[in-house]
Amino acid sequence: MKYFDPHIHCVSRTTDDYENMFLAGVRAVVEPAFWLGQPRTYAGTFFDYFLSIIEFERTRAADFGISHRCTIGLNPKEANDEKLAAEVLEGLPEFLGREGVVAVGELGFDSITAAEERALRIQVQMAMDFDLAILVHTPHRDKYRGTTLLMDILDEMSVDRNRCVIDHSTEETTKLILDRGYWAGHTVYPQTKLTPERFANIFHEFGIERITLNTSADWGKSDPLLLPKTCAYLERRGANRATLQKLVWDNPVAFYGAEKLALPPGCEPFDPVAARATHSKLPGAATH
Ligand SMILES: [Zn+2]
């Protein structure tokens, strides 16, 4: 089995995580731009963060045999600081055409405010202008209402539903999302969001069509190995390995687009020397 984690926040993870991910079969990841926990107060800190996930994380992942791509966007939580949001949105187009940027996101709703909706609409338009997929974050509170409102806006803007993933779906929303023709992303966490057991129930009800599975591993309690762990659990509950392989590789490749992802044939080679080095020696990485 090889795994593609289509939503993981690698900047928060250690080199040990990368090494363990590689050993467990993870060969590709997409890192969406998101909230860093501490609210930012300058537009420039967003731009530096975008560059670090476009350039530095890609290099760091490659040292461990993992192809790293990213999505760029203003997250919904920080869209509520409206003056700052306007500056960030103005600077976004500069990053959207960069190599390795495969979607706009995470955008969507956090507290479902007018400011969040404004930032969402502007970025959906940017995604269409740049011919990029869209990664939509759904709120943890009021999920059903937030998800419905998000899809109403996306429908109204005539997005290509096949290039739009509505993420962090749960038992409450998967049917709703699939019925409306969007991709449903599922985040497995050790305890909150979905557990492997809860995802298994969704898998048995809906199968794998337009469904993705991710860890969203970040700076909180999360686990970057939950893709292989969830697949092991699904297999124990009777899932067929070929189906699982489609779920955790073919589906994210189909969603982001093989051409856009431009994954190297046979994946990145694992370089034990680079993986052992104190700092990455690949071009573009910090050397000191
Ligand atoms: Zn995320």
C-alpha cells in the first residue's frame, strides 16, 4: 500500500514524523495553508508562511522520500480580522501560480460570519481564475448548517463541483455533500473529529466514490500515521485492499489532478544521507 495524505500541516510536524510516515508507506502529501494557532497581526507573516509551505516544506519532505504539494488561501478564522484579511487577499494571486500549488484553501466557514463569506467568495473567484481546485474547511460547530450554506454559495458561483472538496465531513454531512455532487473529505483524528471506527461506518455506507481520507495532522493532538492505521482497521473489518488503495491514492490524485500534482514516477527516492543530515542539503533549503 502507498498512501497520499491530501490534508496535513507538515510545518507542525517533526523529521521523525516524516521518517515514520515514509516507513509506513506515505509517499505524497498536500499541505493546506491554515491558521497557526496564534493569530497573525501582519500580512507579511502570511506571505512568509505561504513561501515556507511552497518551498521549504517541499524540500524537507523530499529528504524523506515524500512528495509535498500545497494549497494557498486565507483561512476562515483569520478572515474575521477584516483589515488584515483585505491585505492578505490582495497579495494572494502572487502565490497561486507557483509550482506545487494545487488548490486554493483552506477557505470556508469557522464562525459563519459575513466577513468569512466575503473572503470565501473572493477566493472561490481566484480559484476559477487560476484554474485551481478548492479545499473547503467546514465549521466544527453547526456543521450541517455551515456545510449547506457553503455549498449554496459554491453552487451560486457555478464552481466545478468535481474540483471542490468539502472537508472535515462527518456522519452528519457525507450524504448531503455527495448528493450535491461535491467531493467529501474526511479527517481522522485519534479522538475528536472522526475516529477510524467512525470512518469505517461511513466507508461501509458510502464506499469510496468522491471520498477522500486525511489526517489534518497539525500542532494539536493528531496523528500523521492515521491513514495506514485506518486502512489496517478497515481491512480487518473486511475491506478489500485494492479498494483501499484507490481511496488513499487514486482518489486524491484524481481530485487534485495528476498533471497539476506532477508526482515523480515511482515517487521521491528516500535519501538516507539527506534524512540523516542535520539540515536539508537539497537546493533551496536553509543551510547553516
Ligand atoms: Zn487543516
